[in-house]
Amino acid sequence: MKGIVKHHDQTALQDLGGGTTRRVLAYDGQLMAVEVGFEAGAVGAEHTHPHTQCSYVLSGRFRYYVEGEGADLGPGDSIVVPSGLKHGTECLEAGALLDIFTPMRQDFVKE
């Protein structure tokens, strides 16, 4: 297999505190997939980074903020946040996001 395979049960679940968890999935130098779990009421604090990010709602409901503007997202919805924009989320109903980053988030890899 010339692709990169990461089995879900062989990836580490990281407790980020405040009702959030992170699981780094498959990645290479240019692309990374990350599963982020949220309890209801948990907050992904507003922040910026140089990566372009696409968030896809796997389950639950979220209020996503980009540069102060809010949008409510539910299962199947997605949002792209361009590099450098301030963004964050509030979990309205427990669920999970699939976050895709380009380039990959080196700061998420502890090797």
C-alpha cells in the first residue's frame, strides 16, 4: 500500500480538558485529518493559525465563529476557515467534528 493508513483504534485519544478530546488521524506533510469530540457546552476557544481548516460536523450541533460572525452547524454541514482568520466554536449539542488542515498541524504531533 502506497497510501498512509491509520486505524481508528490505533490512534491516541487526547483529553484536552473542558469537555473536549482530540484524535489525530491520517496525515502527511501537506494534509491532516483530526477528530475532535465535544461535550455540550464545551468551547473551542477563538484562535488563529497559518493553516487552512475545513471542519465537517460528524454529529451534534455547533455555533462556529469566524472573525466575530457566527453560524450554526449540524450533522453534514461544513465550513472552511482560511489561513490566519480568528475562529472558534461552541458546542450546543454533544458531538464531533472532523477537522482537515493544510498544511498539516505539526504542533498536534508528539513524536
